[in-house]
Amino acid sequence: MEEENKVYVGNLEYAVTEDELKDFITEQGFQVKEAIVVKDKYTGKSKGFGFVKFETTAEMEKAVETLNGLDFKSRKVNVSKARKKTDSRFNSRRDSSNYSGGYRQPRSY
């Protein structure tokens, strides 16, 4: 599943801010609707990746082609179409397991 008009930007330097990410992409000729650098919820430090949203699908697709592999603050960024987050806490394999849990009565012979 893909997020509409949003790209994933990976391999960011940990000190990169949302404004710097937005400026970098704008300098490449794109109009950015929103730029987010993902941060650890406990420490507030960057996780080294973010997301950028564009106005149109065409602009998003062109951004993937143009930006992937470019140097940004001494690192080559990985840019791809963003996918919707899945909730890993509720893994579908867990639901299909053969383990029922609970107490089992010992067999009497």
C-alpha cells in the first residue's frame, strides 16, 4: 500500500532538520507540501529518515527518479514511494498459529 504523493527519504544525516530537508528538495526544483524527519519518541533524536509530501502524483514520481542517490550533507539519500505503516503488534501470523494457549488437562490413560 502506498501513501498518496508521499516519498520516503532514507540515509539522512542525524542532524538534518525538517527545514533543511524541505530546502534540499526545493533546491532540486520541487514544490514541497510537507517535510517530516522522523524522531525517536523518547530521546527526540532523528532516526535518519523522513517523509516528504508533494501536491501531485506526477511530481512525487519525478522526485523519486531525480532525488534517489543524490548527495545531501555528505550522504547519498535513498528515495522511494512511501508505503502505509503496518501495525507490527498484530502480526497476521499470530492469528493463524496452531497454539490456542490456556491450561490443558492432562490425559488420563
